[in-house]
Amino acid sequence: MRNGFESWDNICNALIDMYMKCRKQDTAVKMFDRMLNKTVVTWNSIIAGYIENGDVDAAWETFNTMPEKNIVSWNTIIGGLVQEGMFEEAIEVFRSMQGQEGVDADGVTMMSIASACGHLGALDLAKWIYYYIEKNGIQLDVRLSTSLVDMFSRCGDPETAMSIFDGLANRDVSAWTAAIRAMAMSGNAERAIELFDEMIEQGLKPDGVVFVGALTACSHGGLVQQGLLEEAMQLIKSMPLEPNDVIWNSLLAACRVHGNVEMAAYAAAKIQVLAPERTGSYVLLSNVYASAGRWNDVAKVRLRMKEKGLRKPPGTSLIEIRGKTHEFTSGDESHPEMRKIEAMLDEVSRELGHVPDLSSVLMDVDEQEKRFMLSRHSEKLAMAFGLISSNKGTRIRIVKNLRVCSDCHSFAKLASKAYDREIVLRDNNRFHFISQGKCSCNDFW
């Protein structure tokens, strides 16, 4: 100001960016408010700053008051919504951008939208996104192609994911990682390991994320048997980089499958040092102890979570019926079709002979309470709703935020055979393609 530069737009924009990066949001906003000649770059700078500081509400309010928006403006707000996990909102903004404003999307836009679509597991939308990219001639560089591989793998279409990967001329580590993860999520462990070996042969150095993909594939495919857990531990310790919390979590998940309590506790301790806020590690360890009947240890883990202010997120499942998404939360009976849902659950239990797996209830309560809790798991409610609300032979697709329990898994296998339905269930770890009483996971997850 002393040198008379306060009227220079580019300097003011840089100062707004500086203050936002230094977490001085109030100062940045004051500078923004004082500017007389706000360009579209100015508006983009303040919106990007809001998002960088996690203030999505302020970013959204500012975005809506912009007198003029360019593609950077739209990409900034869409990317911010995706970053905050507001996936449906991001897609709605994208639709508004196309329908009302007529702004042409670019590769950055589609990377964000592909990410949102993948997290929602919306396969029809994924196909439309791919069609939109091809129709509008948006360049499929390695970054966008990798996003599409990840999107289709998350939406339960590994064939299309690998088709895109196979068409990539130049593949970086991220592209290989997405392909390995696609095969791991779909249960094709052998192909995932083949891809890992091919990447090494190409001279690319694997990072921690690639190792996670390879270990996950082994776990999902049942390749990490009880006797091989020690080898997995040795692999982690001999890696040419420091194992991160995600790698230790992969080992912890394998320990849960095979009931190795001591190794699970060791892996969980590593995670709690590297990522003390990671709720999932506490939950997994608690589940290992509960499965072993060690309720005192379960109580200790839950007490540590309480002391740290951590809470296990409630189980939620999404199912799309005739273009409308229905969300179910474990224990919630507020859905308007709850009576019919209950009737379907009773039909599977009584007429088809589903016997609840009480070991799936990881709480020290009586048998009757365990039966009721199992009947209100979110994925089971979603499956029952799908059976009563869709036509015979229609595939049922469900997306869950947590791991599917063994009881809901056996329920799905029984229902798929009895009603001749294919059930595609995506939990937070992998896909389960269930048909005629069998699952692609071979009961490893």
C-alpha cells in the first residue's frame, strides 16, 4: 500500500492466496472486500482459499454470487465438494454447469466427476461420463484415464476399467496402481499380482500405495493364509520404504480374517502411532478381540476410542431403484416401506431357512438382542427393499460404507439363489458379485 500497488489486481490476488495458505482467512476476506476491481481470477482465488481451509459453505455462497464464472470457477467448486465428500452435490453442480451455464467441461472437471461417481458406485452414471468424454473430444491423458479406471473399478465394472488401462500407451505408477486395485476389488488376485510383476518389469519403482494394492489382492483372494501371515509381516518389514498406516491396515484386515489376535494387536499399535485418528483400525482390532471372545480387551479398545473422542460411523447402505437413491442406516426403521421390508426379511428367515450368524454381532448382549440387531443391518435392509421394489431378474446393486458382515453375506447368497437375482454388494474394502448362492470373493474379505 505504501508503494501504491494496492490497485494492481494480480498483486492483490496473490496476497489473497498467500493469506489463505497461511490460514489467515479473515485478512484475506478483508482484502477481497476492499478490492474495487474484482476479476474472475480474484473470485477464483477467494473460493479456492475457502476450500483449502475446509470452509465449503463460504465457498459455495461466494460462488453463487459471482457475476461471471469461467471453467476454473466451476472446477474449483466441484473439486472442493468432492474433497469434502459431497459427491452427489458435486454431480448436481456439474449438471447445472452443463444445463444452465453452457460451460464446456475439461479434463480437470471430469477427473473430479469421475471421483465422485466412483465413490457413489453409480455404474449408469459412470457409463454416461465415459460417453460424455468421448463425445466432447476431451483428451484422455494418463491422469484422466487413471481416474476412469478407478471409477469403473469402484462401480463394479472391472472389464471396462481394464479396457481403458490396456489402451494407455504411457502408464505411470498411479495408472498401474489403479489397475491393480481394480483387480483386487473384484477378487481377481492372480491378475493383480501379474500386473504388479509387469510393472516391476517395466522398470517402475513401486510406492507404498502399490504395495497396499498387492497385499490387498492377496488378502481378498485368500492368498494370505494363516501360515503366510508371517511372510506378509516380513515383506512389510523388508520394503524399501517406511510402511505407512494403510499398509499396516491391510495386514490388520488379513489378521481379522484369519483370527491372528497377537499380530492384529501389533499392526493396530503401529497404525495408532502413524494415524491416531484412524477409527477403522480401532474397530478392526475390536472385531478381532470380539470374535475371539475377549470382551475385556474389546472394552479397553472402546475406552481408548472414547478417550480420543473417536466414534465408529454408523453402517449405511445405498441402493438405486428407478433412478432414485435410497439410503438405509443400521437400526433405522423410518423407511416408509418398512413393513414390507420386515415381511421380506421374515420370509428369507422362516421360509428359506436363513440361520443368523450370531458371531457377527460384536457386542456382549443376549441372543435375542443379537438376532434383532442382525436383522437391522443396513445392507440387509437395502437388499430386502431391492427384492420388493424391483422387477424379477433385475440386478440389485448396493454400496455400503463399512465392511459387510458374514451374516449379511450369507443372507445375500441365500437370497440370490432363492429369487434368482444377481446381487452386487460393494463394501468399503471390495466388491462381492453374488449369484446362485455363490460369491466372487470365495468368502475372503
